[in-house]
Amino acid sequence: MKRILSMAAVATAAALALTGCGSDSGSGSAATSASASEAPATTEAAQTGENITFWLIGGDTPQDLRDYLIKEYKEVNGGTLTIEEQSWGDIIAKLTTSLPDPANTPDVTEIGNTQAPTFTNVGAFLDISDMYEELGGSKLLQGFVEVGSVDGKEYALPYYFGSRYMFYRKDIYAAAGVSVPTTLDEFNSTVATLAEANPNNIPDFSGFFIGGQDWRNGISWIFANGGDLAKYENGTWTSTLSDPNTIKGLEQLQQIQQTASKAPRTMKDESPWLYFNDSDSSTAEDGTTTATALAAATIMAPGWAHWSIGDLDADGNRVWNDEKFGVFVLPGNDGKPAPVFAGGSNIAISAKSQHVEGAKDLMRIIFSAEYQTLLAQNGLGPANSDYVSAMGSDEFTTALVESASNAKLTPAAPGWATVEGSGKLEEFFQKVAEGGDVTALAAEYDEILTPMLNGK
């Protein structure tokens, strides 16, 4: 994947202490699966076996893959692999509490690529530079490698990637008499036209459904106009919301929010397909179910969202309908795809792990040809570019690869996890969506975010 984030190497680890409040441990997950023809060689640890814990975040890793890891680890190491699923909502607090504690740390953990720099810079992860070439070396996604590296040493390597692209309703586009846009300017005007036309007379209809707090999708307009969220100069990170190019992108996004989107201004990037299917439902933590109906002609989501889009069959499963649904990559104005946020995760061994050999065995399994192929076959962009072809050649894979070709990561600042955890980006983007003065808001939040970026 082409990385276009321009940044200097972080010279020293941040002075951010790994302390804070955590929450209850995640639920355990899984067992069993298939064997591999090219399984990693058994190590000395397999003579006795080491029992290790692996934290996965969210449900993106399918159960079959979890079962595979458990079975392979048993065969390779002789010990037991326990997989615990954590939630994205409180992972920073849990890692902050658990990683420094040898008695409670996960041996290996998934971590969001935007969170990797913070934990890497404070020494939370084991230096695995000696394994880098063995695990894939230059064939690994280099943008993800960079955010998990400090001073030329590798600590957190890529787990999977999933760029964002557009899902659209062919039937609604046709009824409104509009075509798939080929430039960003065309996209901005097309979704406004769709919202105004609203050919099916749907209440609160959006030409493009994007929540007011949805900065992960919203930053695409910043990137597409040559702006960025932060820059690194002379040993310091600085928030760049006030940069003229960033302002231009924010003003375009604000225009879309005002003319094309009826999504709640308090909404983040949460399940937009619920407003894209003809009917859908979601279940809250308290068990209540909320039904939704078609309210959008276009949504933006990671590639794996296509599993949640389609018409219901007799068994209640979603089945993609080529006549009704389609995909396209958000276009830029330069003939290339617009730079979108490169979603995905990194993976690392805890520096406090008491079972390092077992943890390294698990890393070898995860970066093996068999597991990388399984990731690809399940719609998750594999860390190693050699296995991207295993994803197939359907429209979803084509869109994923095309969007990933110009995708971009958030700044590799030591305090980026603090920025995300603070909710300040959501707060800022909501105020922009509500029609606030973009220039004044940008200046205000630059002052707030700059100290956070530097771990202060």
C-alpha cells in the first residue's frame, strides 16, 4: 500500500506514563480449526509449552481464524492460546492499565494503527526487530510498520488493513438522474443533488449519510485538498487544522453536512449501513432493538461493511443485489483516488510478557503464508503484500485495493492515542457540521490538540 503521510522519525519516546484507569477484562473467545501445510517449525518452547493470552479488539477477526490460531499454537508450541476479545471503546484504558503489569498483561495484543505510536513510544511493546525480516520485512505494509517503529527499531507490525470506499444505491442514483462521480468536486455536488431530488420521498433522506462527529471519514476531504491533521518539525508535533489546505477541506465537508447529510450531528462512524438497506435493526447494550429504514443514497465505510449490506433472504441473511447496490472509490481532483483514512490494526508483544518465546511463536503463525491467506480470504487486507491476491478480484476487492493505493494514516505522534481518547476530534467535527466558523474553530482546537500530540 502506498503511504503518503509525510513525517519525520520520532526521535525519543514520549514522557507519557502508562497509568490510568481500566475496566473489566474482555470476554474469552474461541477454540479449534484447520491445520496448515507450511506450519511454522516447532520451537524449544514446545517441549514444555507456554500458555499465553492474545487480545483481539472487536469482532473483525472471524471465529474460524481464531480457531486456527488456537489449534496451530498448540501444535507449534505445545501450550494453550487464550484469545480475549476487547472493545474498541475502552481498549486504550485497558492497555494503559494492563501492559505495565506482568501479572495481567496480554502477551500479544492487537492495537489500532492510530494508537500504535503512543504505546510504542513509551516502551510498552517488545523490540521485535530481530524478527522483522522473518515475519515479512519490506513486504509488510510500510505505513503500518512506521507507526509501530521508533529510532529504526520495530515494535508493532501490521495485522490487517481495510481502506474505506463508497457504497451507493444504484436505484436511487438512476431515479435522480445522476451518475457515479469521477472527481471530488463532482461527488460534492452529486450528493447535494441526490438529497434535493429525493426521488422516493424518504423522510430525512441523505444524498451522503455522514455523522457530524465522523472524523475518520471526514478527514478524507482534508487529505484530498492537501491538508493534514498535524506536522512534525524541530522535535515537536503541531496540530494543523488552521492550515489553509485543511481549512479548504473542512469547508467542503461542512457544505456537504449542510446540503447533503441529514445524519445526526452527534453521530460517529457507526454502522451507516443501517440507513442504507431497505430495512435493518441494531441492538443496544441494554438489549433494546432499534429498527431503521433506507435513508441514504451513499455511505462511506470500510470494505468489510459489504457483508452487512443487501436484501434479506429467507434465513434473515443479507444478500448483495447487484442491481440495487454498487461501490466506487471516493475520487480526488487529480485523477487519483482521494486519500482516505487507512483503517486496520497493528499487532505487538507486550514488553512485560513473561512468555516471550510463546508470544514469538504466535507472531510466526500470524505472519505465516497460511494465516495471511486466511485473512485475505475473509476480506481483511493481509499485512504481507504477497497475499493480497488471495482476496479475489470482485468489485469489493478492486475498490479496496484502489482506495488503499492512496490511503493515509493519522499522524504518528506519541500522543495520538490521547487525542483519540479525549473526544476532542469528535467535538471539533460536530461543531463544524453544525455550521460553526471553521477558521475560528480550527485555531481554537489547534491550541487544545498540540499539547496532546506531544504527550502533555
